[in-house]
Amino acid sequence: MSQSIPASARDDAARGPAPLRRKAAEKRALNRAAAGAERAPGGRRRLAILGATGSIGVNTVDVITALGGQERFVIAGLTAQRNAARLAAQAIALGAERAVVADEAAYPELKAALAGSGVEAAAGEAAAAEVAGDAQWVMAAVVGAAGLPSVLRAAESGADLALANKEALVCAGDLLLDAMAAGGGSLLPVDSEHNAIFQCLERDQSHAVERLILTASGGPFREWSLERMRAATPDQALKHPNWSMGAKISIDSASMANKGLEVIEAARLFGMSGEAIEVVVHPQSVVHSAVGYADGSVLAQLGAPDMRTPIAYALGWPERVPAPVERLDLPTLARLDFHAPDLERFPALRLAKEALAAGGAAPLIFNAANEVAVEAYLARKIGFLDIAATIEAALEAAEIPPPAALSDVFIADQAARRVALERVDALS
Ligand code: NAD
Ligand code: MG
């Protein structure tokens, strides 16, 4: 029922995610004025992409290029961890002002690749965060909690924040939402499910929203027995049936920890309780998610499983812009299937819901333990089922107070990682 949306959020939840509603009007006006002053000649919008060389980053570059590239936008900066060759090629192609590798060891390669191009090369976490604070629209596509400092910097700057980096929101939800509110930019969900919900929320009708329906592909092990999953190799887990994505989120999809993170992400973005968020397995990944209303209507967003649609939506918002994606042909699809998730075979989803209900530092612990476990699994130190077991052990063992400031988040994140690592070491 409508009670699931907090009263404070009811009036205008349908206009967009919570931070969008909570923004401080005066701060926003100031930031807009500043952003306007920074606008390049011709009114081109200043963009930055954090994590440009990854799966979402490459798709973002593709969408920007298809829309006209530097004729239409100023690319203030691109960042990556250490893939200097790809980053330099992207920066040159887009005429970026700056390219930054977070890993300083990759700087000499970046500098050499950019020599004579007019693109400034830089390195280090601080330089990467600087890029995040110097644009009007920022794509946050770093993977994991490592993206948090730059995401926060973008939020504080008043930029519109296209958020793919769900881990940042899971481990520091309130901090990020408060930073968005203070900065005055709009938080635009890029994760396909949350972008679908964002598209399906009707203006001024938040009082009538009963539930959010998150669809899940079920991943490569949707029909596997627990016994078979126990022996699953990283190569098998990395083969997602519908989406081509980075390694970490691919493993998360196989374990359904990804859907768990997304339940927490949806609760944070849309101000809904965990009970009002339903997960439905939908193997075709055509219905990207849906919103259920009090009159029984369910509004869903459909499209080809291609991240360029939600990226284009976040870039164009509040207008729709063209995206270079395949169009849906319903007769060819012929059928769409749905079924309830199996929480016994996919305990990570259950654990995420429990972490959301527990509140405090539990979502952060869930995320940190999962990151540690996925890394260990990819390094073939633990088995596939040990990922959820590690998360469960960390949630049980870690006694961490809820973080109130960014420094607390780092301390809590490190503490949770230590507990998870102990467990991983015991298993490997
Ligand atoms: P990826 O592994 O393909 O790319 C990650 C990017 O982050 C790379 O460019 C890497 O260089 C960069 N990076 C890593 N650590 C960094 C650091 N410390 N500083 C700066 N850059 C750093 O990952 P991805 O699949 O593109 O996913 C990115 C985020 O988007 C994740 O949070 C993921 O959950 C989310 N997401 C991805 C998809 C998808 O289709 N790939 C869909 C929905 C959400
Ligand atoms: Mg998703």
C-alpha cells in the first residue's frame, strides 16, 4: 500500500529518486549558475565518465559518440583504474580535456599515449576525484566501493549524477543522498532495473505506488542444482546469458548477489521498504522492471537488453534522445516468462534482504564481504557457493557501528573486509 512510501517522500516521489526530491533549491540555483558559467561556448554540456574503460564506460562513450560527440558535448574528463591504452584512445577520440588513471603506475604509459594530443594526463585517486567535481553530468561507472570518493565528489559538486556504481549507494546510502541534496544535482539511475522504475514512476502519483517489481535474469545458473553450482568455475559463472558486463557484476549476477544489491539500491533510491520490493526471475531480460499501483496497474519498461538505453535515458533526461540499440520485435520474442526466485539456491539474495531489514552497517558489510569473496572466487581460491557463505559469516561476525561520515565508511568497509578475508583464508 501507499504506506510503504514514507510520508515525507509521498508528495513527489514519482518525480524521481529521493535525492532528486530532497535537493535544496537555493544550493541548486547556485550550482546551476556556476555550471552555466562553466559551460563551453555554444552551450555544450560538460560531461565526465568515471570508469570509462569498463563495460558501462565503453557503452557511455558509444552513446555520446552516436549523439555527436564533441560537437555536442565537452568531455571534461575520463578516468580508469589502469587501462592507459584504452583510456588514451577514448580521450583522443572524444577530444577530452583530461584523462586520469587512478593507479599511478599506469601514468607513464598514459602520458606517452597522450603526447601531442592536447589531452592532459594525470594519475592518482585525488586527480580522479577532481575530474568528478568538474562536470555538469557525471557517469559513475567505477566498479565497487572504490568508486565512492569520486561519486561523492560529483554529488557535492551539484552535477547530475548518472549512477551505475550501485555499490557506492549500498555502502554509503545516506551520505550519498545527503551529498546529492546539498549539491542540488539530479540522481539518475543507470542500473537497468532502477532506470526502468524511474521511467515508470508517474508524476505526482507516489501515494498510489504499492510495490516495485525488480526483474532478474536468473544468471547462467538459473536452472543449476546446488551440487552443480558448488563446482562451478569462474568461466562458467562469467557467461551471462543476456548481458555483456564486467567480471564483478557478472559473478554477482550468477550468485544473485547483484539482485540483492539492487533491492538495497531500489530501497535507497525510491524510499521504499524491502517488503514493497518484489524480485521476479524473467529469463529473457526484456521487461527491465515495473511499478505496481493501487488501481492494480503495473507499468513496466521493456527494451532490448542493452545498457545503452538506460545510459541514453540518463544522458538525455528529462528528454529522450536516440540510442544506437536494437529495437524490440514482439512477435519475434513470442513469449516472456516469469517465476519466483529460489532463495535456497541463491542465498545471497536472501542475505541482502536481511541486511536491508537489519539496517545500520549491514548493507555495507554485505557489499564488502561480497567484493572480497568475488575476488577470491575469480582467483580460484574459494568455490562458488563460498561467496554467499562468506557474506553470511561476515554479517554474523562483524560488529560495526553504522557509519555517520565518509571516514567511518572506510573504517567499516575495511573492518568488514578483514572479517570476510579471514573466512576466505579459512576456506582456501
Ligand atoms: P568493469 O569492470 O567493466 O569496469 C569498471 C571500470 O572502473 C573500469 O574502467 C576500471 O578501470 C574502473 N575502475 C576500477 N577501479 C577504479 C578506481 N579505483 N578508480 C577509477 N576507476 C576505477 O565494470 P562494469 O561492468 O562497467 O560495471 C561498473 C559499475 O556499473 C558496477 O558498479 C556495476 O555493478 C554497474 N553496472 C554495470 C552494468 C553492466 O552492464 N556492465 C549494468 C548495471 C550496473
Ligand atoms: Mg541491474
